[in-house]
Amino acid sequence: MAASMRLGRRTLFTALRALTQTPAGLQSSFRPLRESPRTAGWSRSAARPLYQSCRARAGVCPLKVQMPALSPTMEEGNIVKWLKKEGEDVAAGDALCEIETDKAVVVMESNEDGVLARILVQEGSRGVRLGTLIALMVSEGEDWKQVEIPALEPVTPPTAALPTAAPPTAGSAPPALRQSVPTPLLRLSPAARHILDTHGLDPHQATASGPRGIITKEDALNLLSKASAVPPPAAAPAPPAAPPAARPTHPPASAPARPAAPGTFTEIPASSVRRIIAQRLTQSKTTIPHTYACIHCDISGVMRVRKRLAEENIKVSVNDFIIKAAAVSLRELPAVNVSWSADGPQPLGFIHISMAVATDRGLITPIIRDAADKGLQEISSTAKALAQKARDGKLLPEEYQGGSFSVSNLGMFGISEFSAVINPPQACILAVGGSRTELSLSAEDTLQTQHTLTVTLSSDARLVDDELASRFLETFRLNLERPERMSLQA
């Protein structure tokens, strides 16, 4: 039995050897049949050279680090400072670099463990688009010097110039029977869509430069500048004017001013923060029906409480009392603590007060969370810390996103009263003017001095009608004029 099995295996091996050792003539005759196209992944002899060539040419496979979206409205960012150098070890959670967004300077953290191999976008680079490759990392234990920089994929615009149609001939088919050319799909950013729709421009004429063929705001502005540079058609010559009846006996009161000489202005590029502020203000004033109501508040009681607290080394400002009074009033009237969403009014289950802070980069609104549950001293310390971080550009995204009500105080700048623009999707913003000393008649018919300030409520008429706005202002005035209703502790 064993002998017969050995004989069978020997016969099989002999047959296989005969098949593989085919004469050269037969090999050449059968070569077209054997060289049928095959996938390298299914052939061991073809897969080995492919793997070796990748290792030889590509070196170490990199881990890509791309520009992230660090805020909902962010479209591009600026690289402020790299916190890691090439060749340094990086652990998950380590700070890689500081990125200036449309609101603040945010620290970008690493999601992987490895070594920073190449920095592709250097410090000080501005206008870096989302998804742009800014650095390369390699895994631990790999040679970071052998990393290969991948070639940048060219962004092809989604639209191409359509060939001009030839004039129809006698033998051509009627237009109804001709095959229609499909229109390429356009991809526009919200800002670009707004610019093109406002000025009535054809988006097919814009050249896309964004990732994956998106028409960006800059592309729309370039198209707008080209359209405005085209001279208007020449108007028909006007008929000659009739000669004046009589020559005036006195010279004209004023002479027309000379046009400014070209090149006498300085163009200042808008920063990312300024562009976002302009975009959101335009959105607010064009999509939200603003209504305004103002009321005068006597803050003499606030001044007395501040004086007593100062004797105990507890320093609180008038703005801290205003934030506390607004938060308590929202808790008493929850119908005002709403926001507008795609489905309509949305009641909010929290009271987060957005506090407007003026900085060199623009207006920032850090948030005091759960302000109704905080005491005046805690509100004061939180407001000071957030204001300093806003001026330094160190606010985190969660520190300026998600507010339910805004307070803007320009009294410290000498403004007596003003109207503020609503910060969408919020329903209201309270504009606070400066305090002034006035004479008033007391209950005993005697003259007395009082400190008065004017507050103006800008409200979304879709959510807060005039009657509800009046009740809110009356509740706010009562809470502010009687500080004993608001305790120092929650």
C-alpha cells in the first residue's frame, strides 16, 4: 500500500515537471494565453515586487495631520505657533500647535501616538483651509527621517467650459430631439452662495479653489470683482441742452469737489474674526425681525450694596449685578429663554449669559454658564477671567459657544443708551448704557439724588412679542433696583 502511494506521488511529480519544463518554442506560442491580465493582489509573484517598490520609494508610511474645524463657523485658520518640533515624540492628547480660528486661539491636540516627522505649514501661515495637510507623523519605532511627503492632489474645478453649440443646419434634428448636455453639480460654500445670489452672478463662471471643488467665498469675490471691472455699455448721447435764458449775476454757492486721486487709500485686509462678525451681523439684521424696548432703572440700591461689600474686600461691578438680574429674570420668565431653530421656537433648559467683550480682534462673547445659580462674587470672578482670556485670544470653543441670552454694556465707554444686534440663534440681547445722577422726588415730597441707567432690549419678534418683552424689562428693573432679591450665594 505504501509502495503504491509513493509510486503515485512520483508519477504526479514527474507529470508536473514535464508541464513546467515546456520547450521555448511552445512557451512562445502559448505566451499570449498565459499573459492574461491579472490583479497584483491575487498573484504572489506580482505582489512581492509591488510591496518592495512601495517600501523603497515611499519609505515610512506617514500619519496625516490636517487642519481641523475648531468652531462651527470656521472655514480657515492661521497657524500661530508650533508647540512640537520635528523628531519629537508625541502622545495622544499632547498639544501640537496653536491655531487662530474665527473666534480665538485654540490649541490643537494630537489624536495619535508617534513622532512628528514633517511640518508642512510653518508658523505665521494665514488662511489655511480646512482639511489642508499641515504636518506628518510616523508611528512609534519608525524612522521619521525616511517619511515621504505625499504629493498634493490637484483640486479640479467641478465645472468645465461647455462647448459652444453650432448653429442648426437644415439636416440637423430639432432642439426637442437633441440630447441635452448634463449640467455639472455645483458645490458652493454658504458665504459664496450668499454673494452670488445677492449680486445675481452665474456660479458656473466662478473658478473653484476649495477642497473637492468647492466654490469658496474668495472665488465669489473674485468673480464679483471681474464683473464690476467690465465697463457698462455706452449710453446714447444726450440731446444738446437749451441755452439758459439769462446768465446769473452771482457765482454758484459751492463748487463740485474734485475726485480723489487714484492710489490715495490704504486697503486693510479683513481678519478671520472680522469676516465672521460681518457675516453674522448681516445674517442677524436680514433674517431676524428686531423689536426694541427700553426702560430706566434706579441703581441707587446697587451702589449702596457695592459700597458695603467693598468694606469687606468684596469687589463686584455694576455689570455683575446686571448679569445676575438678567439671569434671575430669565428664570422667572422662561418664555424669554428660547432660541429659534429650523423647527421653530425651542425652549432652553439652561441659562447661559453671553457677555460682550471688546478686543483688538473684534467683539467676543464669552459665556457665564448657569448664571442664575451663581452668586455675585462667583459671577464677578468668572467674568474677569473670561474677559482676560478673550483679550488674550485664549478662549476655548466651549467658553464662547452655546449662550442663551446676551448682555452688552457700553456704559463704561460713555454711551448713555444704544440698541444692540441679536446674536443668532438667541432671542434677545440687553444693551446697557452708562449711569447718570438725577434729581427725583421722594415719597415725602423731598428732592433726592438717584443713579439711573437705561437698558434697551432687542428681541426677536418671532419669539418674544412686545407684551412679553415689556414684562421681562419690568421684572429685570425690579430685580436690579432691589438687590436683596438676589443673594451673594446661589
